[in-house]
Amino acid sequence: MKINIGKLLGAAVKVVKKNPSLVISAVTALGPVVQAIKAETKKPRL
């Protein structure tokens, strides 16, 4: 299943323009998750 990145970005931009506060809250919510993922990937593989 291919995802059209162009369409995806277009939809994302529309959402951002309509309600920027939603995007800000989403980013703040995802912040810790992203940091956790980065921490996991930095751990040495055994």
C-alpha cells in the first residue's frame, strides 16, 4: 500500500492552517514519545 506523501502533506498543511493550536498540542504530546524512541534507538544493541 503506497501512501501519497504529497497528498498527506497537503492535508497536514490544511489542518495546520485551520487550527494551529491542535498541532501545537499534538507536538507537545508527541515530544516525550519521540524522546523515548530516540533514547531506545541510542541504546547499544546486544
